[in-house]
Amino acid sequence: MAVTIKDVAKKANVSISTVSRVLSNSPKISEQTKRHVRKVIKELGYHANLTARSLVQQTTRTIGIVMKNSSREALHTTFLPEVLGGITAITSKYEFSIRLAIGESEEEIFQDVTKMVQGKQVDGVIVLYSKKDDPVINYLKDSQIPFVILGRPTKDINKITFVDNDNRQAAMDATNYIIQLGHKRIAYIGDDTKFEVAKLRITGFRQAILDNGLKLQENFIKYINGNYEEGFEAVRELMSLPNRPTAIVLSDDINALIVLSALSNLAIKIPEDVSIISFNNSTIARITYPRLTTVDVQVYQLGQEAAKAIIEQVNEPNVIKKSLLIPTVIIERESCKKLTTVNEI
Amino acid sequence: MAVTIKDVAKKANVSISTVSRVLSNSPKISEQTKRHVRKVIKELGYHANLTARSLVQQTTRTIGIVMKNSSREALHTTFLPEVLGGITAITSKYEFSIRLAIGESEEEIFQDVTKMVQGKQVDGVIVLYSKKDDPVINYLKDSQIPFVILGRPTKDINKITFVDNDNRQAAMDATNYIIQLGHKRIAYIGDDTKFEVAKLRITGFRQAILDNGLKLQENFIKYINGNYEEGFEAVRELMSLPNRPTAIVLSDDINALIVLSALSNLAIKIPEDVSIISFNNSTIARITYPRLTTVDVQVYQLGQEAAKAIIEQVNEPNVIKKSLLIPTVIIERESCKKLTTVNEI
DNA sequence: TTGTACGCGTTATCAA
DNA sequence: TTGATAACGCGTACAA
């Protein structure tokens, strides 16, 4: 059996409450006893049992993190390590720890989350995705427990704390960037609109095209969902059009690499023949040839802010639920070219 | 305040022990009371407080996962989601849950791990890396708690349970594969030998070259550590050699993409001019052009086996510590070419 | 400044 | 088949 507070008390010839007070560094204990008790604690190698502490304090100092583990999510390469990095930078500063709810199926995740929440194993929850009619999110809403969504909620925007980029604006920025380089025939290749982020990005793209008085060609928009073959097919179609695009906006770096491969296969040069701009600024964007101009969504920051938000809510349950939009920034590399001659345009 | 076992007992007009027995589905309780109590449980939305249960049962049914979050690790793209997927596939089957110890610095990780272990918050630990003289691993060894390393321990091989690939053998396999395609001048580009896995792969490469009676050229071996510029430089040097290599073995898909980019920059064609084979079979390998022939190390399986091993140890502390080597498999794609004419060779 | 005693929500032991 | 009660390890109101 491990050493408990009793053992310390006995060996130090004090009561367990005294030991407890020393642990919390109570000012009511004389420096002398503190020194003595601490010495005994060290000698015995004592560490407080956090389970017992949780039980009596009715708080766990633990945050639950919910993530989907679908294959498509896994593709987001550095997203997971980066966001966890951001989250833990904050949680470890405030001495919170982390519990995970992953799972293959929606059902499994749901079980994990309810177990965690009902079982009183966490004080708050961060959800790493946003999806329409998601049972987990609906459950959390009813459960009273503080939670934060990383992504834009599909409804109850004002009642849910969330941390996100302004993905619509970011897509507009990316598209405007391309337009300012002189491009007029611009395609979009990305994911379908099941997840909010995909929906917002395509919306932003459309908006920017229209705002600039360009023609919005529906056959310039392709959904490939990270699929290699579909990507090749989409690019082939796009490039065999009589007035083919001179630039492509990509929804993320994975899709961008697929398109890069497809263009390379067709011996089409980047950025000479086609410019491409992408999202996420993941590792991939930094090591392709040419390296990708991409919108950095600052995943690490997103993680940090989500963690700050949930800890704040846990500490002060009645604080108003304020949500946060993290700015995005375009990282210029070598995949975009300025069009100059009329001929090119 | 949440609903407790007391509330259920009161409303059901039974004692709390009866409720507790219903929860564990004890055969000593009549079907009738079971039905009644379960109904009340449902009505009140009662869920057992797992913290209290942990306290009395002296077990948490929770596994701690330790990972490094250094930038180089983050590069492993799909490693983290995949290994977590494998682990949780098993843990959720056995109704274990998961606690995370990440951290920017070695010091932070160490704090997290000790807190988790001393605080009795986990029954066992999985360490997702293997490194020489690592304080966390040394601590775990002394702490009595069951733990499993995903990777090959640097010492005490027989006293530590670990799950790994035979990375030396895998590198030999990859090199032999290339050799059997007729290549004789084969280069290796990878990471330096700080981590065990890198060390073992370069060792296997050397061995295969020697075993096949080929000449081991030291200037055919380059360390680039996932760095783009260093990768370009290494490739440039290699390709400007009078008798340049016809094939390159890469330590992982990230380094492979860098080399692919560098070769593309030099207008050297794959696999026509140079064949490349890589490790990990991550998403990247499936979406480059050409797609990469790569050694699948089966990260998901590694995660599963690590989870199985730790749960077994938790359940039966005295079981002998058997370690496991997960077989690797070469996934053939389009980045390797068979050499036929003497001229090519 | 320190100690006593109770309670946190369970499970387990012993009676009934 | 059920109930009363003592743990589990800790924090804290109340006493001293």
C-alpha cells in the first residue's frame, strides 16, 4: 500500500489536518512545523492522492478533450499535435490535466464523453470539431458542464463558447490575394460541406469572386475530399477546359499536395502555368516543390485560446460566454505568380 | 448537486448497498428489485461517480499516455492520430480511459507523469517514444507502476515491456528490395541517431549493403532531420557525384517528400532516373507524384498491441514481461524502377 | 497554532 | 436477498 497522509502524520507526530494544511501551505501553520512535516513528506516520498482530493473538493482539475478519429480527420497531419501542444501549454500552466475521448465511431465517442462527464472525471470539455446535429455537442449543451468548441457551432452561436478562425474571411483573403496578383480565372478545389469549416471556406471563395466582379464558374469548383484519384480527375477536367484557370484555391495542404501531384503528372508548372494557394500551413506546405503559399490558421493559438476559455469558465461558471476569432495570416512562398502580360491573363 | 447513489436508494426505497449491487449486476439481487432500481436510476439520470469508485477500489481503469511534443515529433504527421486510434480501439473495448501527459519541455512532461503516477490517477502508462537516458523512463522503472514503451528501450531490454517494429530488419528489407531491382549504387537519407528508431534504420541499411557484397560509400549517407534546405543540399551533393546513386532509401515520408521536391527541382525524374523507398506509409506517401513505395510500420497495430500489453499487465501484475515486434510490410507503389540494361546500372 | 470529527460517493464486509 | 456500516484518502468546520 502506498504512503498516505496518515503515515506522514504519524511519523511527524502531528494530526492529519496539520499535514493537509502544510500541503496547501496554510498560513495558520508555524514555519517550524511546516519544515518538519515537509521533511517527513520527503523522507516517505509522500504524494497526495488526487482521487481522494477530487472527491472531497468536488473538482478534478481535469479537462476532457473530444476528438473525432475518422480517417479524414487523421489526414490533417500536424493538426492534432499542434492543437494539443497549444492546449497543454495553458493547462499545464494552470495545473490542469487532460483526459481524452476519442473513438472510431460516433457512438464510441459519445459513450466516452458521457462516461467522463457523468462520472465526474472532468471539470470541463473542449470539443475539437464542429458538425451539424452532433450528439456529443447536444449532450454537452444539456449537461450543464462547461465546454468550448474549437470551430464554429452550427447553431446557438450566442449560447456556446467557441474559438475559431473567421474561415469565411480567410477564404476571402486568400482569394483576394490571388485576384490581386492579376488572376481572373480562379478555381476552387476542396472538401464537401459536411463540416462547417469546409462550408465557410467555399462561401468565402464565392463571395470574393463576386465582390471583385469576376465571373463565378460552377465548373471551376470541385470537391475531392482528400482523395487522390478524384483529385487527379478534377485537375484533368479543369485543365482541359478551353479557358482553363490560371490559379487554384485549395481547402487545405493535403488537397494541395494532391493537386500538385496531379499538375506534375500533366507536366503543368507551378507557379508558371498555375498558381495555387492553400490552407493550414502544415508541415507539408513547407516541404513541397515549390513550397506552398498558404493561409496559416494558427492551430497552436486556437488550442491555447480554447484552453484559456475552458479554464476561465470552470473557475467562474457565471462569466459570460465570449467567443473568439483567431486571425489568420497568409504565408507567402513560391506557389503563386503575378500575372503581368495581357496574354497570360 | 448531482444525483448520487443515496438519492436513488431513497427514491427506490432500498438501501444504498442494494443500488450498488444492481450497478454491478450482482446475482444476489432479485430480478424484480433490479428492474425497479434500474427504472429509478433512469428516471433520476443517475451515473456512478467514478472518482469515488476509484477511491474505494484502489484502481482507476485509466491508462496514461506520455508523448513528446517537440517540433521534430510533430512532423510525424499521421503518427499521433493513428497510434491513438490503435490504443483507444483496445482501451475502449476493455472500458479503460485515457489520460495525457504532453508538454513542451522534458521537465514539463516529467512533472505531468509524476503527478499522474504519484497522484494515483492511472493504473498504467504507455510511453510513445524511446530515448537514451530519458528521465521519465527511469522514473517509471523505479515507480513500480506497470508501463510499456512503444519503441525499443536503450537498455534493460529484458526487464521492460515494449512494442516495436524490428526497425533494423525493416531497413534491411527495404534495402534488399531496392537491391533486388538491380540497383547497386544506393544512398541513404534520414535523421541522425538521437532516437533509437533512426539508429536502427541506418544500421539495417548498412548491413544490407554489406550482406549483398556492395560497396558501402560513406558519402552516400546523409542526415537531414526533416530540414528542407539540408535536404536540397544533400540531394544536390549526391546527384553531382561522378557515380551518382540510382536509388535512395529514406528514413520516413517527410524526408522522402523533401527529397522528392529536391529531385523535382533538379528535373530528375522518379523513378526513371532515381528510385526511392521510404518508411511509415503515412498519408503523404499516398498522395505524391509518383506515389511512394514505402515500408508500412503499422502504427495502428503498434498502438493496439501497446494497449493490450499494458492492460494485461495492469490486470495481472505478475505476468512475465513479454515484448512484441510488429512485422512491417513493403507497400509497392510507383517510386521504384527495375534496372535492366547494363548501361543503367 | 493545532487537533477532532465529519463528509465526499462509492464498494465491501458482516449481519440479518 | 437485503441492510447497516466501515473503509478509501483527503479537506475543513468547529473546538481547543
